[in-house]
Amino acid sequence: MIHVLSGVWALLVGIVLIMLGNGMHFTLIGLRGDIEGFSAAELAVITSGYFVGFLSGARLTPLMIRRVGHVRVFAALGSFMSAGLIAYTLLAEPWAWTILRILLGFCMSGIYVAAESWLNNAATNETRGKLLSAYMIAQTLGIIGAQGLLTLGDAGTAALFIGASILVSISFAPILLSVAPAPVVEVTRPMSLRELFASSPLGTVGIFLLGSVYATQTGMGAVFGTQVGLTAAQIALFVAMLFTGALVLQYPIGWLSDRVDRRKLIFGLAVGGGLSCGIGWIAGSGAAFFADAGIWPLMAAAFLAGGVTTPLYALFLAYTNDFLSTEDMPAASGGLVFTFGLGAIAGPLLTGWAMQGFGAFAFWLVLGATFVVMALYALYRMTQRASAPAEETESYLGVIPSASPVAVEAAGAWAAEQAEDQTGDQTEDEADTPA
């Protein structure tokens, strides 16, 4: 593994630094927005802006790279992102923050496309799975670490925004000084929603609902924390628990997904997500049996809710690929990323409206209701289609929701390679078996 990582260590270090800055920014929006007096509905619009930019960046960055190259695009987007983080403190208006969020979403998406294309170019068929896993772990660790950095300053000043900007700025040094130029990135045109739904109704509907869940957790979690009176340190811990759960549960869920009916696993995880949201709602309502537990029931709810959300993303991708030919997987991956983005735009808007009208704990109600719909639809689909045998399913790879279409397509290619290798091994074994 050390030999595999030796050629991409600079890229992984840079990604951790980028995620430290971007992870700080996500939580800071909720903290500073509360100080500025923004409503939950206004912060929801600001949150959704990030995913509008992210979808746009995923589509336009490959075109930019073809025109001027990876290095220039990477450096330009990094500069804009660094400037955008500082600009938050200059004009505290919802419309201005929405524009900045769109800009930062666009920049981060483009940075992911460039970084992941470098990573994919450095990988071989034998190392691609390990490199992608290391990349996803680096991203998650960066986001978790960012929450710790938030406790070092005051969200009411410019210091934390400046710190996030510095982290993003220095993150490009190890990457740009050590990574060789990669070939022009090619992202397959996404499959239409009609074709995607026809191939995998559960994958399409499920990934849309999951986009809503993920964006609500990451974008509105800090808003929820401020509205229920958590301190800045407690809010940082709450957001960190969402991603810690994902990091801890990703492997065991991935192990299960290659051995059981994936629809049953999707159903079980969605039910678990709904139950965790119920714990969060009950804990915040002042239930007597949680009276002496302090904030820990909320933290446990965040750990479990986040812990099932990220693995579900990779699970939906793998499940959809189970019903596709190898040549259709890249286009389907692009379609799923787009569908996820649509859900990510809609989720915070719905949650912000609910929190504005019904109070902070509507955060848990909307999340829980979305998980329940996901579970019910998975249960319905079990009655409509026979399951694929576990030994014939595509391999699971822990792709996280923040990945661009480049990483998602690379993961699909890796899964297809693994399936072909397994088929080849089985054929050889059968040929060697005496009649």
C-alpha cells in the first residue's frame, strides 16, 4: 500500500488541506449566518447555491481543461475559491452569500475533476481501487479535522474565514509542484433521467432522495445547532460526528453489500437512518429518559444518520451498475451524479422552509421522512423485480457524495474490471475441473 501511495502522496496531502478549508466553510456558514441574523429559509437558499455551482462545475470544467490544461484550471479555481472564502466577511447579505456559495461550489467541483483525473491517470487496473479508497478517506479526514479547527477562533470575526482561505491557498503547492500534467479529462455525457430510471428505478429515486439527505445534513446541520442553542464547539462536534459515522461504517456496509441482496441492505440502512433521526428528534424534545445524557443522544443520532448516508451513496451506485452493461456504466454514473445534485439542491430548501415554519427540530423530521420514503420505495421495488445473485453483482467501492463524475466513473470502471477478473477466474476453474 505504501508503494501505491508513494506516487500520489502530494495529491492526497493537498486534498486534505483543501477539505480542511472547505469543511470549515460549510459549518461557518451556519455559525456566522446565525450571528448575522439570517433566517433558516435564507440559509437554506445559501446552502443550495453550493450544489447549483457544483453541478455546473462538473459539466463545464472538462471543457475548460481541454482548452487551457489541468494546471491552469486547477490554479485559477483555487484562487477564486480562496478569494471567495474571505469575501464572506465583506458583505453579509443573503444574496451575496448565495452568489459566493455558487462560486465555491463551482470551484470545488472543478478542483475535484482535475484532482481525480490526475489520480485516475496515476492508477493501474491493480491499484485503482486502493487509490480511490485512499482519496475518499483523505477527503473525509479533512472534513472531520476542519471541525476541530473551528474551535480555535470566533465565528463572529474574520479570523476563521481567513484561516480557511489560507488552508485552501497552501493546499495547491504540493499538488502543482509535484504532479505531472495528466491527459485531457474525458467525462462521458450523462445518461438521460428517463433511460436511467428505466434501467434502475430504485437507484434513480434513491440517489435523488439521498442527495436531499446529504445536503441537509452537511449544509443545515450547523443551522440546526445554532437554533437549538449548541455552542460553537458542540456544533463542530455535531458535524464531525456525521462524517465520523460515515468513516467508521463505510467498510462493514461495503463488506455486506457484496454478500447480500442490496435492496434489503438499502431498506435496512434507510430504516436505520429514519430511527436515528427519531432519536435526534426525541432527544431534543426534552424526553425524560434523555434528561441526564446531555448532548450525547444528539451526537449519537448524528453519528448513525451520517454513518448510513455516505455508504448508501456507494451502494446505490453499485446497485445501479448491477443492471447495466459495462459500456453503459460511465453514462449511468454521470446521470446518477446529476440526479444526486438535483436532490442536493432541493433538500436544504425543503428543510429550511420546514425549520422556518415549525422550528429547529423539523431538521430531524424532514431527514427522517426522507429516509422513510427511501425505505418504502426499496420495499416496493423488491416486489417488482428479481434480485441479482450476490455473486453476479458489481464490486462495491466506497465512493463518497462529494466525488465528481471522474471518480464515480473510475469506480465504475474498477467494479467492471473486478467483475471481469472474477468471471475469468471462474471460467478457468471450470475449465480445469475434470469432467
